[in-house]
Amino acid sequence: MSKVIVGMSGGVDSAVAAYLLQLSGYEVIGVTLKTWQGTGGADSRCCEIDDAQRIADTLSIPYYVVNCMSEFRGNIVEPFMEAYLSGMTPNPCVLCNRCIKWDKLMSAARTMGADYVATGHYARVIRLDNGRYTVKTAEHAAKDQTYMLYRLSQEQLGATLMPLGGLSKEEVRGIARSAGLNVANKPDSQEICFVTDGNYADFIEENTDREVPGDGNFVDTQGHVLGRHRGIIHYTVGQRKGLGLPLGYPAFVRTIDAGKNEVVIGRKEEIYSREILCEDTNFLSIPAPSQGERIRCRAKIRYHHSPREASVEMTGSDKLRILFDEPVPAAAPGQSAVFYDDNDCVIGGGIITESIFKDTLTQ
């Protein structure tokens, strides 16, 4: 009987993952990674220990808590705040999965003599004919989480089980109810786990040691001043609501210039790009291509973006550019671009650093 460490957040997905693995004959051990504690001592949505302990008790499985708050702050929270202060829009979950969640779960597996680690992600781990591991999109696209998993290593994927890849959320909740798990109807978390109210600006102001940029100018693409903004940490590329600019036409955040403390505003047609630059790349289904090599794929530039036809060309050892067949809107520096093949498997991805705008594009 194989032993598996299940990362348990206290939510319904990881609870059902543990239950299904138990039904399949695995020796299951529950582990919660304590990553963050909010104001007043409240746990973050990724480590609600009381709920996770009750789930483990219901399933009669051993349960442990691993404290990694210091590593989480240094490797996830601090870079998150630094990115916003630099005018970028980070996605901390992408980085956390590799360098905190999987790293700590695999460390626990080695300590406890487990063969695998498992999570409640909606994705499927597969091994390809070339011997490499990758993740394939969930059967129910509405919950697919492969975008968040492209940075995992081959070693991590080779030791990972994801039992929810073929299930819908409704099916998972139904399984939880039938198993008597009291989190069956627990709401999903919609925000970053350590910013529970979704107000990133307030979080940064309360937690950073750096000086937070104050108000500055909204400018158009020619540099004309359009009004005043509240501070760059209040804005993200592609944002339309909350700008407070009565311009007489729909206006969007096109770029954020931290050096000038300016937020550049554009019309809808001015936020589209055909070419996007990325760095800090990671490849799953194939080894990293050689410089100058070009591959066809479908690429998505944020979690809820539908993949679009594109070519990816390596421009350096860890850099690439994406050439989309049709332009895409609001590619935000700091977000990830993730590439898929025709079989819905993740080829790889990278962190967006720049969009090459085409101001003559029509809608």
C-alpha cells in the first residue's frame, strides 16, 4: 500500500482528494502548511487548520501542521509587495506552488517515508511518450487550474497525484456530502490567501517597510496629463472601473510607469498587443527550446484568459517572446503566460515583462 501526503487547506477540494485516495487504497496522511496569519490571528484561506483537523478526524487519518510562515513571507509576500510597488501585477500562487507548497510537501513525504504528494487542484498529471511529466487541463474547463502549475519541476510532478482532474465542482461537493465531510458546502476562496478582503493596496501599506508611492498623474499615450491618480498600487493593467476619469470614452490602464509615478491610460484598441516578452521560463512537456527555435502553441496571459493561437520563440537562455496570431488585450507585466499544445497539455510558461503595443489596431 503506497503512502501519500495530502496538502490540506481546510477546504472541500483537498478534503475530497484525501477521501478519494483513501478509497483507492492509499495510506493517507494529511498535512497543512501554515503560511500566513492575518490580523487578529485568523488563518489564511490556504491553511485553515481547525477545518483541516476536523476533516482528518472524520477520515481517521494522521494529521500534521508544518509552519513555513517565515519562508512564505520572504519568498512570496515580500516579492508580491515589491512587484506592485514596481508597477507590476504579480500572481503569487504560481510561485508559491513550486517553492513553498510542493517543496514543503515533498520534504514532509521524505521525512514520513511517503511515495507521493497530492493536492485538490483541478488538473491531471500525465507522463508523455518522451518520458516527461506535464499537467493536462481538467475535464471541466470552468475549474481548470493548470495555469497555476506550470512552474512545477519534473521531480515534483513525477511524485504528484491530483485525483480531482476528472470531476466538476458539483461532483466534488456531492462526494463530500456523501462522505460526511462538514466542508461540503464551504464557499470557494476568490482572493489571494493572505489578502482575504481583496484590497491589495491596504495590505501593502500595512505590511511593507518601503515608502509607498503617493498620488501622481494619469497620462495618455502621448504624455498629456488627464488627471490625478491615488498611487500606482491601486491600479493594474487592463483596469477600467474605479479610475475616476470623465473622458467621454471607455478608458483603460495601459501601462504603469513606477519611475515616473504615472498611470498611462488608453482607449480599448490601445491596450492590445501581438507580441509579448517573457522571462524566468519553465518547460514541462518538452525540454527548453534552443535560442531562436520557434514552437506553435495556444497561449493564455492570465488565469481566466482563453488560450489563443500563437508562436513562441526563445530569445535567450531564460527569455522568450510570444507572437499571437491575433492581438490580445491587457497583458500585464508580472502575470504569467502559459503555453498549451493541441492535446491541452502544458508546454511551459514564463513571467510577462513587456507588451509590444500596436496602436493602429481596430477592435
